[in-house]
Amino acid sequence: MNIANATDAEICAREPIHLSGAIQPHGYLVSCSWPDWTVRHASANVADLFDQTPAQLLGTSLREHVDESILEAIADALRFIEPGLAAQRVATTNIGGHGALCDISTHLHQGLVHIEIEPQQPGTDNVGPLTANAMIGRIAGQDPGPAFFQQVAALVRELTGYDRVMVYRFRPDEAGEVIAEDHADDMEPYFGLRYPASDIPVQARHLYLMNRLRVIPDSGYAPVPIEPPRHAGGASLDLSHHALRSVSPVHLEYLRNMGVGASMSISIVSGGRLWGLIACHHRVARLVPPGIRATADLFGMYVSMRVAGHEQATAMALYDQSQQLGDVLREATQKGRALADVLPTYLRVIAKLLDADGVMMLLGNRQLSIGTVPGGESFSELCAWGAARAGAVASTHLREDWRSQERPADGLAGVLAMAFGRDGDGVYCFRKEQVEEVTWAGHPHKATVPTDDGLRIAPRRSFAAWRETVRGQSVPWSDGDRRIAERLYDVLIDLHRRSTVNAEEQFALRQRQHVRDESERLSRLAAILGDMQHLDDEQTRRLAERIGELEQHLRGITGAMLAPDAA
């Protein structure tokens, strides 16, 4: 990619944030080969814990530096930790030359056992004011809606003591929106603000899936390098699963520009995708102890479970309705009716299933619709758009993707097509334009700035509300909408093909019968003509009249069989 032509999002997405080669200074890292415990990597600050520099530790056995009981606890934990999973907290024990009380976490990755050590801070309590059970009990039985998420924000703030806790949901366009928050009385509310997708680029979202909880106790920290920074094979040490991983300098600058001294985020995951975050901010540095973070992590897992369960139940209910519709259509067409005759009765059902403002059926020379649908020039553009996507389900919520008119009278912007063929046949669902007044947390379009290494994203310095009127877009079609459409498409395309085959077979059958009838009549005429030589003049005259009547009758039958409606 030419960096000069790259978009802000592309530049941001290329930053290798999992290969930072450093950790945050509130802990220590020792990475050993497994299972011989030979030290292969160490953070530069380990001398504060072991009274030995990284150079002195490297190549030695960790057994020389920690009690055997600690190694046994780590080894026991590793039996239940799959390689490649996030670090798991395994023990709280005294460690190092001064016997510091520390929390220990571990995980396996790149053939190494990584041990993260976090000293407990004097004056801090490792147990929060709430237990995970108590927090879950307060929201149990509630559907994930505004009240549910508001309680989630309040409970996490009560547990952790942060100045602000937000529930942040990702929209279909990957932008984020604050849907609930609890904050100190003297803080400006962020509720309803929207953040551009580039604030949390693709590779960062991937890490949020791998590590459900991420903490930054001090946004002004100086990273602690890992020695050596590269794996024995020459590759950079992958810190994707490390809780102590040093984060992107761009993100730290972003937090400082927001006036955030410390942060923590808890992932909300549904269906294997990052649904949103519980984002915690504090105005000054704040270290939340590992025990409280573990409670927050468990609570976040419960919230994820409730969100995923609610989404799955909603999707299944709609899927069942689409299944029932498919069964009804199959039954109707099995009785000999063509799909083009059956489907119009159920267009309103399709509109309800897909929350559409209009539905149009195009099948051969049949066109039927309900609700608001395009006409005129837009109809031709629609047919061309559908024909280009033949044999699939396609959708867009952007008006500019399928029509040229800037302000069409019908007000439609979104279209979802179940396209049957390159002639434009199919079922089309439409949504009206939704003019939105969007309030962004600062200008959403980030600038890039030159550095010694090229261009990089410049974090916004202003987060003052920036309002934008968004036109030409409908409510986006969700993953659930597309799944329902794909289910319906499978049924409709099968019935459409059968209807087409049946019509062709019936036409061919009528043609063959017509040929047989004509052959029989011609045979009878030939026989009659053979007998005419034995008839007198009067008999010949009467026979000729009869033949004329028969010929006229045959022409009438032939004309009826070959008429267009006969097909």
C-alpha cells in the first residue's frame, strides 16, 4: 500500500500494537521455555523484583529465583489453559528478594510460558465493595435494554471507583455510541455521543476479543522494554495475550487529550464478535487491583452472555417465522400454483420480517409491490443493480450505491435484494432514508501527521460535541436481516426454478399433444380423400363442405394452443 494514498483508517489499522516489545511499568514479565523453565525474556525492570538484571536472568532456570511452590501453581494452571488464550490469574504470593506480595498470571504462547507479576500496592484492597454474584443478582432477569445497561454502568463504577463508566456499543458501520453511563457529578456527560470506527481500529478490536479486560493505570507511563524484544526464531515477541502489554502511543495520547489519567475496558462479546465495551475513565492515575479486575471480568462475561442470549432469541424467533413462511409457500406451490401467483399474498409478511417500508416482486412479466417502492428511472437502476448481484442476497443502506437521484420523491435509501437472475427477477425490500442529527465526540475525521517513520494518525485534541446531519442512508440491514433473507432466498429460488421448469414442461406437453392430434386428423383426411374416387358428385360436394368445416375448426384449435397465454 502506498502510504501517501492510505486512508486514516488504513494507517491506523497497520499499527502492530501486539508487537510493542514493552510492558506497562506496574508489573514485571518473565517468559520461559516450557517445560524446562529456562528464562528467555524478561522486562527491563525485573531487577527491582529479583535484584538481578535481565542479562543475569536470561539463560538461567526460573527455579533458581522463585520458590518451587510457585512453579507448581503455574504448572497446575497451565494444564487447564489452552495455548493462545489470555493470561489467567493463578496465585497471590510473596516473590523476589524482598518477598513482595504479588499477583501472578500466566499463559502459553509461541512455545513459551509467560509469567506476569503484579505487586499489590500498599493501601489498596484487593476485594471490591461488590461480589460478582451480588452484581449479577441486581440485573438478573432483565432484558438488555436501556435500564439494564444503565445499571451495568452504575455497578461497574461502584465496584471500581472510576470517575466515569460508559457502555459503548458498536453500530453496523463500526462507529461506537455511548448508550449508558454513570459519572461523577462535576463531569460533562458523554451519553449519546458517537465515536468514529477509526478510534478503535480492526487490530485493536481483535485484541479486545482475545483479552476481555484491559487496564491502563496511568496514561502518562513510560513503557518498559522487554529484553530481548524478539523471539528466538527472529520474530517479534507477540504480546497479544499479555495483560501488561504496552499499548499504542497514539492511544495514550488520545486518552491524555481527553483528560483521562487511567482507563479500563471490559469487552462485551456476542456471537464471536465485539458487540461493545464497558469503558472506564479516571481523571488521574488509578490502579485497580487484580482481584477487583477479576470480579469485573466475571461480570463482563455475564453481561456478554445476556446480550448474546437476547440477540440469539430474537434471531431465532424471526428465523422460525421465515421457516414457517417457507413451508407455506412450498405447500401452496405443490398444489400446482406458480410462485408468481402465490408470492403476492405474502409480501406483507416479508415486509414485517425484514422491517421494510416496501417490498417488490419481479418475476418475468409480473410486477407487484406493497408499501413504498421506486419507479421510473430508479426502477431501471434497481433492476440493473439486482441483475449484477444475481444468485445471491445483497444489501445496502446507502442511496448512492444503487440510484443516481440525490433526493428521490419516494424517499428510499436502503435496498435488500433476493436476486434470482440476470434479468432482474427477484424480491426487493426497501427502507426509507433516515435523516440523522449525529453528535460526534469531536470531529470524526482524524488527520495524519508526518513523523520520522512516515505518516501516523494524529489523535483528536478536541472532544467538543461536533454535530453532523447525515442524509442518504437508511437504518442499516443487520446480520439478522441478512440471515432471514438468505433463508427466504433459498426457498424462493428453489420454488422459482421449479415453477419455471413446470411451466416449460407443461408447454412442451401441450405441444406434443397438439402434434399427435394433428397427425390423427391428417390421417383421417387422407383416408377420406382415398375414398372420394368412389363417390358421386353430390356426395363429393357434401364431403368437401365437411372438410372445410373441419379445417376451420382445426385452425381455431391451433391458434388457441399457440397463443401466448397458453404457455
